[in-house]
Amino acid sequence: MSVMDKIGKAPVSALDMATQLADGSLCPVELIQATFAHIKSCDPAIFTELLEERALQEAQASRQRRQQGKPFSPWDGIPVAWKDLFDIKDRVTTAGSVVLKSNVPAAHDATMVTNAAQAGLVSVGCLNMTEFAYSGLGLNPHYGTPKNPYGTNVERIPGGSSSGCGVAVARGLVPLAIGSDTGGSVRIPAALNGVVGYKGSSKAFPKGGTYPLSVTLDTFGPLAADLKSCIGAADILNGRAISIPKPTPIHKLKFFVPTNVVFNHAEQAVVENFEASVRALQMAGATVVRGVCREFDRIRALSSEHGYLVGPEALDVHWDLVHSADAVQMDPRIVERILSAGEMSARDLIVIRRERAKLIIQNRQAQGDQIMLFPTTAITAPKLKPLEDDDELYQRTNQLMLRNTALGNFLDWCGIALPNGVDQNQLPTSILLSMPGGRESDLLSATITIENILSRS
């Protein structure tokens, strides 16, 4: 099946697309026309806005460069879509809200959008998200909630906050979707939609022109059909030439599986698929060690006693808005969550920041060269309607959904969510591989090997 045949049907590898663009069997203009046709025939809640005029101009320029043998990069002509918190020139960045629609349009593209254009990527649109990126479930009352393409006979959530990113890639509408991740917002929708999600640590991607949630915890990264597509996208977003690293030999890899926190309340299928993945890695020659991660218990205690770091930072970003008459235009669940941080004291924030700095150092020393390994989410995608109807269930499910992934943001890890099976309802499960910030290249090289093993198991 060709790339054109897959569009709108199944996840499409950016690497495969690049091959067909290079050999001339795929035309950038025809590709973008087919992309928009499939987007328009699909769930209207996936995108908040399409960039048809811009995309067609970029595709035509890409075709001309290809014809002249002068592509900007091997990925010149590949479509990309952006979570609706990246600035796009001459467009208002709404961050999944309606309350910001009267803002002044962006004067410039975000840095990552600029870098993508300089590599020849074609920006097709802005993807739906949880309002202001403040939930791991992906619900949005303003633009609708993108529906998870998996499961049977009932609508299920996409995961958030990069909800449109996960669904757009899973449905094969775009090969690359770029999201943000403050507590799991790249890895959760990747996990629930059966695709690969990679987030860097705090310094891994340029943040210029992005709408913030937490200045400390915000990180970024791509969602794609496979890891190598994520790696190529990461290079492009950083303005680098694409360079796919060599896989690390499996016998050199050592994994640490924490026995505390991350398996609490986990569904049976999540645990079973995780253990099957661990067995596959061990049989291939990897070393797997299990034990307590003391930093996890300390993080939980800090949160219980002092609150969450994201809270006061989000409150600061949105202070004027949530204390204005315009707050009625926001999702009341988001408003409530933002305002709840007002109950924290100045000392709470100081203690959390001080202890976080200590824990990052302690964890880096304790973890060493080991790759942290545990389920990306404790549960598969739950049903949508009960979460829409029940505030208490929404809050409880949101906390559980974010629990595992948020640990990595607090400790400033880089992380990769990899699909590793399905449950009895054909809903995807996922494993999460993480290393301390700055070890991105090591993690990516190792995960190429891991992805190959799991794809055969």
C-alpha cells in the first residue's frame, strides 16, 4: 500500500513519505490536496483551524524545489500539524480556547514552526487541545473532543492535552504532529491512540512563540507512527540536519522497573502487556532490575503536603483572565483547577522548587545509565460521556491519567511512549522509557533497538 493509499486510514511513517517524495512517486501538491480532503472528511473536532492557503503555497514551493533537485531537506514536502499553542504568523494563537480569539494575531511563527518551514515541511493546520493545556484527558467544550479511533461501539477520550495530535497521527491525517508536554501531554495521547510520542527535557526544544502553561515544566516533542519519524522531526524542530542514530546493542541496555507508585490502580491488560514487553527485552539480552524509586515517594509526599508546581505557575499565566468577566467563556473545570492553586502558600512553592532541585540531582545519581521503564498510563482510554457528565469522575480520572507521566516532568526527564499491545476492547496500551534530561541521544538510540524488539514480539 502506498503512502497516498494510507492517508486517512492508518498512521503514516514520515520516513516512508520522504522516500516517495525523493523518488518522485509522490508529489508535494497532490499530497497536500489529499491530506486536506481526508481531514475534511474526518472528525471535525481534530483541528481548530486549517491553514489551506499557506499549506498550498508551501507545497507548490516544495514541488518546485524537488523538480529542480534542490530540496531544503530530505523531508521537504512532508505535512506537519501543530498543537494550537504554537504561534503561526497572522493567526491568533487560541490555545484551545475561545476567550483569546480577540487577541492580536502572531507577528511571527514560533521558532519550531520557522525551523520546520526552513526544512520544507508543510504546515497544514492547528490541532485541538484541552483548553490552555491543563488536563490529561483531552476534553474540549469549545471545539468538541476528538474521538479516539480505537475501541468498539462507544466514544472514548483521546488523551490530552495534545488531543488532536494523537488522533490526527493515529488516523493517518498527518505523519507528524507537534505537541507540548507539561505533565504527560505528548505521551498520554500517544499512548491512548497507539502511536509514538517523544518529549524532550526542559532544554531539548526551543520555546519561542509557544503559549505557556508552566514555565518550569513545559516541554515539547513530536507524535508520529514510528520512533525514527520522531527523531527526524526533533532534529528539524531544532534546526539541525536529520541524523538517525545507530541503535544501541540490546545487551548493553539496563532497565529499572519501579515497584512503587506507577502500578497502583493499573488495569490488568496494562500490566499484562507491560510484563510481556519486559520478557521480550530480557529474552533479547537486556538486563532488567526492579526496585523502589525513592524519588517517586518523595514527589507524592510533596504534592500531598504542598501542592503541585504547575498550579501557581498556571495561575500566574492566567491571573488576569480568571479574575475577569471573560472567565465565563472558559471551561469551568479549567478555571476551577487554575484558581485552586490560590490555596497554596508562598512557602509551598519555595519548598517544592527547592526539593525538586534536590530530587533531580539524587535521581540522576541513582539512575545512572539505566532506562526507567513502566506503563505510560495506568489505564486505557475511558469512555467519553461519563467524564463529560461527572465532575468528580473527571478529576479522579485526570489525576490517574497524569500520574505516571508527570513524574518525568518533575524530574526533568526525556521520555518516549511506545505502543505495546491492546486490551480486550482493542484499546492501545503503551510503555514509557525515560532518562534524565540531557540524555536524549542515549534514550533515542536505545529505543530504536527496543521498538524493533517489541514490534516482533
